[in-house]
Amino acid sequence: MKISQSTKSLLAAVLVSVTMLFTACQKNADKTAENEEVTLTKNSMEAEAQSEVLFDDVFNNVIGVNASVGIGGTGEFQSAAHSDQPGTAQATCFNVSMEYLDTQDTFPVKVTIDFGNGCTGRDGRVRKGKIITVYTGHLIWPGSVAETSFEGYYVNDIKVEGSHRIENKSSANVLSFETRVVQGKLTNAQGDYINWNRTRLITQVDGLGTPWVPGDDAFSVVGNGSGTVKKGDHTSEWTSTNLEPLIKRFNCRWIVKGKQAIQRNGGYQGVVDFGNGDCDNKAILVVNGVSAEITLK
């Protein structure tokens, strides 16, 4: 069969069109896949930052409940005079109870911080439920351990679960603590969740000359962690390590400085930048060369 020149031209045009369409579809598919990777990595970075902040809040309250078991005067127990946070009056809507588990006036001691059905702190967070901690010894003593669990505990409608452990690892000249979060879980009202495990070494770097004035204390935080986050229809896993030590101050409820590298399993690496030392609830996420600011809760 003889094919006319016009038919050949038509076939060639169709072939070119099909090739161009395939190329365009492939580019769109590649772009969609890239956007999906960025979304999953961003979700992991946000989850790491939020977990760091909420479990650091647990540390502050366990350390700060009073000077009989900890340092006293940190977290919700800090006075307005020693805080960078807004507000003028210390929150008093929670109750604290102590139970000696062996002999009266000796360790171990169980301390329950009960925020009831809703307690707005001076930091603006609404907490409810209980933080329950067993102290094996005074937390300023090397070797002492505080094991914390939660009972119906929420922060701003985020349910907090899992276990939190503090061990005093201090030397003669430096105050330091090892903290572990084991099977930590944060769940919001929409059913999105974060599963988180991490280990940190928290070492005092400022305020060494005033051991009973925690408001001027600053700490370097190093360590690693891993987690899983579900946000909407997306689920991803990640690991985290320090690029720069995180810096926390007892007079601020936020991590004020430092960078975490976030490696999503099988995906992009990102960086969470907690800032340059200012006390604020902002962090910068950097993934695939693009930066975005997030607000922490």
C-alpha cells in the first residue's frame, strides 16, 4: 500500500504530539513526586520541632516543681520576675501532691501535677490532666532519676503520651542531665499523630555561679531521635541529629537557638533552625533549598 506524502506528514505530526504529551505528563509526574517528597519531609521536620518543644516543657516542669525534688522555679513554677514570658502572675490553677513510696520524708517520692479539666498557664498554654513523676533522689544529686508518665494529659488540645526519663549525669563542675523519651506520642483533635523516641544530653553552659536561681540558666542540648508522623493522608518516618547544639533557657519556654538535621527515610534531608537566641515560638524549615517559617505551640 502506497502512503501519500500528506499521510506521512500527518503521522509525523501525531508522533511529535504524542511524544510532547508524554514528555509533559512525565514532567508533571516528576513535579508531583517532588512536591510529595517535600511535603513528607516538611511534615517530619514540623513533627520533630513540635515534639522537642512539648517534651522540653515536661522536663522544665519535672525539674521545676519544687526544691525538695528538683531545682524548683522552672516551667509552670517559675515566677514572673525570672521569665521572659508575657503575663504578671504565676498560674495557680494546678495542684501538686507528693506521696512517699517507702518511708516518710525519704525517696522515692511520687509527685503528681494535676491541671484538672483545663488550666491556662502564664505562658498562654492550656494544660489539662496529670503529669506523674517518681523521683529516686533529689535531681541535683548525680545518679538520681525521675521517671514520668501521663494521665489524660493535654497541652493546647494535643494529647501527650509515653514516658519521659531524666537522669542526673553531672560531674564535680558541670550540671548535666540525660533525658529519654520512650514511645512518646502526640495526637491532635483531627487524629493526626506523632510517634517519637529520642535521647538528649543537656549540659549547663550559663548561670553556673547561681545554682538556686534557675532563671539565668542556659543549657546546651545534643542527641538524636527518630519518629513517625501522620498528617492527613501523609505518613512518613525520620531520624534526627544535631547540626548545632540546641540552646534552651529556663526563662523561655522555647528552644532559642540551634539546628537539627532531619533525614526522612528514603527521602530528602531537611534542617530545622530554631533561631539566633531570641525567645520566640518561631522556627525555620529548610528543605530542597526552600525555607519556610513555622509557629510552634
